[in-house]
Amino acid sequence: MKKVYNSFDEINYELKRLDLERKIAWEELKGLKGDVKEDLQPLNWVQTALSYTAKIGSFVMFKKFMK
């Protein structure tokens, strides 16, 4: 899509807006990198495994009590 600019002020405004959008996207990517890095730490794996084990264990115990 072509955009027609009527003045240099419009061009400068558009360039500043696009630069700010690029900077915002870059900061969002940095945040996501930190989140992924945190999620991949071994301690988080252990916590997740323990959580699933507890859920499955409680389900198995519930089934045994119902029999």
C-alpha cells in the first residue's frame, strides 16, 4: 500500500513512529528472552514434574479409596 506524504513533517513523524514501534518490539523480545530463559531452568522442570506427580498421585489415591 502506497502512502502519499504532503510534507517533510509527515515523513519525519512517520519515521519517528516506526522507530518507536521497532524499539517497543525489541524490548518485548528482550522480555520474552528472559521468560524463556527462566522457564528452561532445571529448578522449574523439577517443580513442574513434582506438580504433575502430585496430581497423578492424588488421582490414583482417590481411585483406590473409591474401590
